[in-house]
Amino acid sequence: TKNMRVKIFLILLLLFLAGVLLTVHSSISSPDATGYLLQTPDGAKLSLFVADTVAKRERGFGGKASIAESAGMLFVFPESEFHGIWMKDMLFPIDIVWLADADTPEQISEGNLRGQAQTDADSKTRLVVVDMKEHVAPESYPEVSYPKEMARYVLELNAGVAKRAGIEIGALLTVEK
């Protein structure tokens, strides 16, 4: 019986360690942390996850129980359009902010967030808020929210963060590595 208890203990210990490793791996790899920061009009800096592929844009924050108050996701589309956002698989309310280049088109992706647009010497890119919808609830699915003006980027933040950070239509936001 002593051998059986030792075996059970070892099995339980291995299962526990496997669970810890899986948890650490999933928190590191999902969503894709990029190291980009968004500076808001009030000077706060938010960590950005970049969704620059179809798969990442479809997944977004869907299925996540929450995100840090100081985090957001920047959806990057190939072209400026009336990009719709839905709350499929979302578990918490968000603010949706549609953004356009401050001047001319540029490339924002995990590999290259700065481009030929309004970029200052230290690799900062400026985007302008063209529309927003605050406190969009998960229960609004399958409704799709569309901007009133075309945008190339969409920013998702925890509900209430946009207002607290001074984000409003016409505001300039800075993205930096």
C-alpha cells in the first residue's frame, strides 16, 4: 500500500506540473503580445496586441475571461473600409475605437508598426480616431457595429477605458514599439 501511495503521489505531481506548464504556455502565446504601446491623449500608455491576420482578427479577445486594464488589441486591415466588429465569444464589455492614418497610409503589423505616414524620429506612428462605440456588451452578438467613417484600424479596449484615457473622435493616438 505504501508503494501504491507513492505512485499515486507521483502521478498527481506529474499531472499538476503538466497543468502548470500548459497554463504558462497559453498565457505567453495567446493572444500574441507584440511589445507595442499606445499612448492616449491623457498620456497613459496601453500595451497592444496586434491582430494583423484574418485568423487573429476573427479570434480577437473572444473566449478570454478578461484583459488587463492597461491592454488593448489593435486590428490592422489591408485597406480603409467600414470594418464591422461583433462580440462573438466575448465574455466582457469593450470600447470599440475606429482609427485612420493621421496623414498617409502606412504598414502596421507585428513585424513593422511604423511606415511612411506621420512618424516622428523615434518610431512613433500617429493615428486619428474617426469613430467609436463605448461599452459594447457581449450580449449584443450577433449585432455588428460599423463606423460612420472608413477606417483601417480598430482598437478594442476594456469598457470605460476610452473615456478615462481621453479618447474621443478627432483625438490623435500614438503607437510606438
